Amino acid sequence: MPKRHAVVAGAGIGGLTAALALHRRGWQVTVCERAPEPPTTGAGIGLAPNALRALDAIGSDAAHAVGSAVPATMGVRRSDGRWLTRVDTADMAARYGVPPIAVPRPAFTAALAAALPPEAVRYGTAVTGVDDDGGRPTVRTAVGPDLPADLVVAADGIHSPLRRSHFPAHPGLHYLGETAWRTIVDAPDLRIPAMSETWGRGERFGVTPLSDGRFYLYATAVAPAGTRSADPRAELHHRFGSWHDPIPALLDRVRRLDPADLLQNDLYDLAAPLPRLHHGRIAWLGDAAHAMAPNLGQGGCQAIEDAVVLAQLLPAGDGADSTDAVPAALTAYTAARRDRTDAVRVRARRAGRLGALRHPLAAAARDLAVRATPARLALRGMDGLFNGFRLPGER
């Protein structure tokens, strides 16, 4: 009996997780990715306990696939190095079952792709549209031929063409007022034990140990959209070179990088929630469905949750049942995911506003409030994120 066929637009974390989850439900999957080849450079990604539990539900062990880095502590610092808040990751593991881990994004996506059947992922194959006027949708690509599908997963990113074409009245993206730099550096000699984010006035700098021994660095600054410098490496040194150790030493590594290895992107989120996360037989997930600010480290984590819940709600891929349950499953997917992801989107936007305060008095009041909050209460405040993942039918 022929298998149900899912076409996934986008080979990012959400798209590949959806493809893997559906494959393990017996579906035939085809992943169409516009990029000509898998990424080899880029950034890291933190996998919080909620994402790790979702991956475990489909039998995917990220730590086994790409290694894991578990820092001793996580917290927020001032630009002079003083800790505003700090929590031991052992306490996080005790509360949430597992500690968060951080992995290089290219290695993680490569591991997800490697778990799929050969030829399932087609690079250099941009999805140009979906014809879904009743019945089985047909996916059009830039290189052809058309692909008939029982399901289309729109994981085509923050600028999702499929979102724009199927929700033309939606206001689209909202600029968050900040630009961000991201890169990965080698610095084994620095022996940095903590995952930290440092707050200044309108600027932030993050340091995350990765599973391969390198460090994922990110920085943000309040700036008009489109602001760019001739040399972003020098720009980072100018902005953050006087901040606490080990930031200056890390920036020395950044200055040795190929400029192509330092990414800069303005930060956007979705201006408003989509009216639903599906249309016909198309389901949106990840940034395409609910683009959010990176301030909580939940963008990729929520995409993973989306993918796992979607696959769990859909019928098995063997197509043995006489009635087609796909449309009803997509309605249930919207009901299961829309409110949670929008709440995280709103919370991430608010967290960014706090971190981006520029007025000296406002920033000082923020720092005082964070310092005055006991670490156990700060950790408890993450319960909604880290304990919020549920498989369909769970309470």
C-alpha cells in the first residue's frame, strides 16, 4: 500500500525535525531546501529541557548525535562582570529532568538529515508555491517537477513565502529595534565554565560553550534597521572590547575570523499571531508560523515542539484507514500549538525590551530588580517554558 507523502519546505531545524518525526510515523518525506548545500558555518543553538523532551519523544538523542556541553552555571552579568543572577545547571536538571545543552547548529541539522532516508533532502530546490484548491496539494519548485503531497509542512523561515501567499492580510514582521551578530570561535585556552549574557545599556553580549569545545558568541545593539559597518569585527571590538573578561579575549578571536563567518541580522518577530497554523493541507511551524525574538532561546525549541506535536497528531503514514484524517489533524495542531507559541513570542519580545534598556536610570533599576530576585524564584519563572511541552493527550 502506498505511503502518505509529506513535502517539507525548508531544511532548518523545524523542517528536518518534522521530516524525521513523520518518517518515523511511516510517512514518505521529501524536504525541499532553497540553499544549494547544507550549512557549514553559522551559529549555535541551545536545546532547552522542553526541546530535549520533544526530541526524545521521536527517539532522537541530540547529545548522542552531536555531543553535549553542559556549563556549570548560567546567568546574567553587568558589563563590569558582576553577576545579576546565576543558577547552577545541576539545579535545572533536578527541576526539569535534564539540563539544557548547546550544540553547533550545522552539526545538529546534519545529524537530523542523516537520520532520514537517502535523497530525502533536496538542496537547491526552492518551493515556489502550493496549489491546494481542494483535494491533494501540489508543490511547485524552481527546478521541477511538481510534487503531489498529502501534507505540506511550511518550514520556510521567518520570511516565509508560503505564509505571505496564504495569509495575505496578515501584517507580517515587526522590527524589534535591534541588530544582532553571531559567530563561533575556538578558545579552548580560556576555559570558560559558564553560559552567560551580559547587559549594558542598549547592548548585550552572550557566551555559550558548545558541544565541540568551541564557543557560540552573540551580541545585540539597539540600531535602526539596516545599520551596517564596513568591518563588523571592528564594530564588535569597539562596542564590547572594554567589557569584562573573557569578552575582550573572545573578541580577539573574532578579529581573526573570515568576515563570512560573522553573521549579522536585524531582529524581527511576527507582528501578530496567525489566525491559524494551517490552511487546507498546509501546516506552518517554527519561524514561518510564529517568528519570535531570540531572547529566551526558544525559537528553535518551539519549532522542535511544533514538529513533534504535528507528527503525533497526524495519522500513520501507511494510509490504511479508509477515511482521510489529515485535515482534522491539522485543525487539532492549530489548537494544540497556537496559544503556547504566541505566549512565548510575546514573552520573548518583552524580555528583549528589558535587556535593551538604554537610559542609565532605567538600566540601573532593571539590574537592581534582577539582583534582588532569588535564584530559585528566577528558575521557577522558567517552568512555563521548560515544563510546558505536552504530547497530544498528555496533561
